Amino acid sequence: ADAVAIELLSPRQLDEMRPAGAFIAEVLTALVEHAAVGVDLLDLDGLAHDMIRARGATSCYIDYAPSFGRGPFGKVLCTSVNDAVLHGLPHAYRLRDGDLVSFDFAAGVDGWVCDSAVSVVVGTPDQDDLRLIEATEVALARAIAMARPGNKVGDLSAAIGATAREYGYTVNTQFGGHAVGRTMHGDPHISNDGRPGRGFALRPGLVLAIEPWLMAGTDQIRMDDDGWTIRSADGSRTAHSEHTIAITAGEPIVMTARG
């Protein structure tokens, strides 16, 4: 079944995917630069929308309507603030001093999709929030370092889970990483915790979005009334880091690398 469900891209196809990754990185960089105290989430979504239009890219989110959502998403960007961690629906809200915001963005360029997320604090940062963000970034870097042929999906999951625990956080495994390619979500699924040496074998041409997300005080989530925004059950702060990477014969390619 694996051979049918899981797409492996040729080196040429991976090269064709690079502009999508570069575009995602460009948009997230612009969002981080524009995110400041007093800036409205809807204006940040508008910025991403303008960049999509200028690039001739396609949004993966605006018409996205999975089983757990409530109708199409309707925006091009996920903006998750403070205790919101995933699928934050942009709404009229001006960022306040000390807010922790995660931007998650996926789009298609020339038929190839990449997906990435970054978390930042606007204004005066709280050290605990910076540590939470750091934990997701270190987990992501360690998972990427394991992303080579001969390893398994479980090795990525185990690296993320071990890093979370090292920083003193628990892990929720309901949402995790996934393959990307022509569409935003494919198999295999990459859980944010797991056992090394288990699961699908990593092979050259496999393209994965790896996305550790953590909550400061809990591993339980709750869904907002909007049917999209997922929050920590206890109201504690959250962070999310994600890159799209390609497995090669050697080092993985980070398609969505910024700067």
C-alpha cells in the first residue's frame, strides 16, 4: 500500500518544487517583519494575500474544508495567538505587547505545494515564551537532522518527543506533520512523538512537512466556536515551528529555509 499512497519525487521534480519553498519563506519573513504591537491579524492575512496574487501562487487554505472544520477556511494564513496553537482563523484583533503569534502558511507555485510555520513574540518578550518557541525550533532541527535514508518516520517523531520532554513539556499527538507535493496533505503522517526505528522508511524523493507544536502547561486541546482555531485546554501559551524538507541520498533539503 505504501508504494501506491506515498509519492517519491525525482531530483528534477524536487528542483521544480524549490520556488514554492522560497515563496513560502519570503511570505513568512515578511509577516515576521510586519508583526508588531497594534498590527491587525486581518492586515497580516491581507499582506499574505497580496503576495500570493503578485506571485501568481495559489492558496492552500482559502477553500480548505476538511471534516473537522466548519465550511471553507476563507483566509490564506493561519494566525494563532497566545493560547491558540493551530489553524488560527485570522479575525479583527490588534496584536498587543508580549503576544506570542504563530504564522502557518502553505501555498502552491507552479503546481507544487510547500508548508511552513514560525512563532514570534511581538513587543516585550517573556522568557518562558521564548523558551517554548526555542523548544519547537530545536525539535524541528533535530528531526530534520534525522531525515535521511536508512531512518524511519519514527526516528523523526522520537527526536521531537524527546526534545519536548527535555524542555519539560508534554506532547499532543492529534495533529502532526505530513507529506506534501501536489497537495497540502499526504501520507505518511509524522507524529510529534514516537519510537525510533518504527514506521515508514525514509527514501530519497520523499517530501515532508515536519511541524513540532507545543503547549506550555498541558497536552490537551480545545476547539474554538469558529470550528477551526485550536487552543491549549488550560489557556497556556503555545508555539509552532514547521519546515518542508526533501529527503535526498545525503543531507535533506530544507525547501522553506528563511534567510
